[in-house]
Amino acid sequence: MTATPLDLPAYFSRIGYRGTPAVSASCLRELHIAHVGAIAFENIESLNGRQVDLAPQALFDKLVSRRRGGYCFEQNGLFAQVLQQLGFRVQGLAARVVHGGGPPRPRTHQLLQVDIDGVAWLADVGFGRLGLLEPMVMAADSTLQSPAVSYQLRQEADQLTLAARERGDWFDLYTFTRQPQLGVDFEMANWFTANHPQSPFRRELLVARVTPQATYLLHNGKLQILRPGSDREILTLADREQVRHVLADYFDLDIDADDLALFPAARAMA
């Protein structure tokens, strides 16, 4: 529980949640879907060389009051605080992202374990385009079917792997254990993610929003729109003004022109 309670009505308004909160699996699902549909995944602060503050009130101010987005430590950090304030049992966990291949990476992804009536749920509102639309049971061989992506959990010894399938073969997203993580663990991983020169969040613009109707991804100057059962739409943006309009229209982000000028992909744009 936070020392200073968050303004829950303001959070509910931000994500468009109009239900009656309760400590239940159905409420967790409703909040999860509403959160990922309303608050965009984005890395604009770290891309522009600014520090990412994980203090509860700082997260609330950025994602709720200023209607910005964030990446996993911000998104799941805020979501955990909201759930705890509602009475849910929440534990932060750390994952190693494996999607995309390459050499082993550090554990720089935060996810949540939410325990309800003896059942552990995997909640993750901060993985971006391929992230969960809704929570899934955290158990070996657990599966989840969303409109665009199928998910499954595998267990090997004490390690769980979240895999996904999107119109093709299965591929792994990230691996994790149930070892509880403390705030200081996420602070260190957040610093690495926001500051290390090899971090993709320091080099590329990544913005995503997941809804039941469509998934939107802006990667540098290219917008992708994926709707279930339809071909992928791809739009290449010609200038910074187009990027600004896309951020506002598809991701509900009002980004200052001076900030936009700092984006690597935008520097070459007029």
C-alpha cells in the first residue's frame, strides 16, 4: 500500500473503467483490459535522455494526471499500486525477455503475480504490442486466447516461459521465476533500461496500444495497425508533424514538438 493513497476515481476515469471494483478475477480482468487499451506503452522519456521516476506519485502524475504512457516499470508499477489499494495481493516479478533472439539479456521486464482465492494470476500491462490484453492463470500449461494473439505458459524446473502465437508458429516472449522482487530490484533494472547505451529504449521510438479491436504499434517512423482477421496495415510517416498526429490520434499522446525533434527517427524528418 502506498503511503499516500492514489486518487482511484481519477485512475478509473483515465482508463474508462465504470464498474464497481472488487477483489475478484472478473474485476482484475476488466481493469487489465481497460488499462492496456487506454494508457500507451511508450519510451519517450528514456529516448530523450530523461530519468524515469518510479515513485508512486510520480507514476500517477505522469500516466494519469498528464495522460502520458510508459514502459513496464511504470505501467506495472502503477497497476500494482492501484490493485494493492483495492485490496488485491500483488507481488512484482522480474523476467528475462527472449523475444527477438540474440545473447542472453538481463532481467529487465517487470510483471505481476496477483493472488485471488488461492489462484495465482499473471498480470502484465507493460509489454507493448505482444503483451497480454487480459490476465492469465499463472500455472504450467495455462493458455489464453485473445482476439489477435494466443498465449501459453510452459514450466521447466522453477522457470516459467510465456510464449505467443500470432498467425503462425509459437515463439517465446520472456522467462521468469516466482522469486519476489523488491522496489530496489526494479530501480536498478529501470536505470539500466533507461540509461544503458545498448538498451533499445535509448535508441528507438516504441509506442504501442492494445485493444480488443486492434493493436497499434509505432516503431520510429512506421505505424502498424493489426486487426484480428485482417491484413496488417503499414503507414510510413513522412515528417514530424505526421508523427505528432499519429501519437495523438492512435495513442492519445500529446507530445511537444521540441521533444519530438529529439527522436532518432525524427531528426531526419522535416
